[in-house]
Amino acid sequence: MNGANRKRKRKMIIVGGYIDMESEAEIAAILEAGNEMVAETLKESGCVDYCFSIDIGNPCRIRLFEVWIDQNALDAHMQTPHMAKFMGTIMEAKRAGASVSAYEAGGATKLM
């Protein structure tokens, strides 16, 4: 099959990272807003998985894990009203740091 006839395979997008807050009180506010964010995001057709959790080694760190069917799905998610609302909450909060990255996934191997 030549390049002109080959369909481009969509690559899943994995988003992972953390947001560090200055206090556990700040974490509580983010998690409250996060509950709505997670519920709404999981309804999106391109969302495979979406999770926030507290890091067991650092109670002021929220871990993020997301799986999207492709970059278009993630781009659409970034434009949703619930994302805008949640980002407003994050920007108003007292953050100590953050690192969130998106990765292209070429495939998966089931481990469990």
C-alpha cells in the first residue's frame, strides 16, 4: 500500500502530571471543583479516562491522568465550558507549582 492510499492512524493522547497547592485547604477547593470537572469530562465522546487524585506521598499534590482518543478530542475538551470554569478555579488558587504534559501513544500492552 503506498503512502497516498494509507490511512493515517490516530494516536491516543495521554495527559499526565501534577498540580502542587500551598495548603490542604487549597486542595479541598480544587477537589470540589474537580468533582464537576471529572463528571462532565467523562461524558465527552473522545474521553477514554480522566482522573484526579491526591498523591499519597504529598497531600498538597493533585495527580492528573487523562486518556483521549486523539488530539482533536483533547483540543475540543480544552474549549468546553467546564474546562474554562475549572481553569478559572485553578488560576485563582494558591499554587506552589505544576507540571502537566501530553504524550502521543502509539499502542498499548495490557499488564493486568
